[in-house]
Amino acid sequence: MKEDVVIRVILDIVLAVSIIFGWWFVFVPLGLLCLWMFPYYAELIAAGFLYDSLFDMDRGLGVVGFSGIIITAVITVAFSVLKLVVRWN
């Protein structure tokens, strides 16, 4: 149990650094892997909000300015449904 927490914190740090530097080739596969490995991985939604607040949020953009949080929320919900279906069969 304690190992899972340490691994999760390390992966959260790697995700945060990859967002800050804009390394989407690191963030996307690692985020999807974390969604599959850990239950209730809400850090991906927080990462989408962090991306929006760093790069996209602007008064004139409207909904497009919140694309990071919208996409990560949709991916999180889709993966949680996919995990239920795969584990149920």
C-alpha cells in the first residue's frame, strides 16, 4: 500500500513537470497509464486545469480556453467506464 502512494507521487511529479515544459509526448501516455493503473486518478483532471491556466485560459477564447480540462475529464470518464467493462467480462 505504501509503495503505491510513493509511485503515485513520483508519477504526479513527472506529470507536473511534463505539463510545465509542454512535453505532451510524455504526458499523454503516462497519464493514460496512470488512469489504467490507479483507481480514482483525479490528478489528470487537475493536470488539464493546470495546462489551461498556464497556456490557454483567455477571455476571448470561450470554451476553447478550457479545452485541456474538458478533454482530460472526458478521457477520465471514458477510461473509468472502460475499466468497468473490461474487468466485468
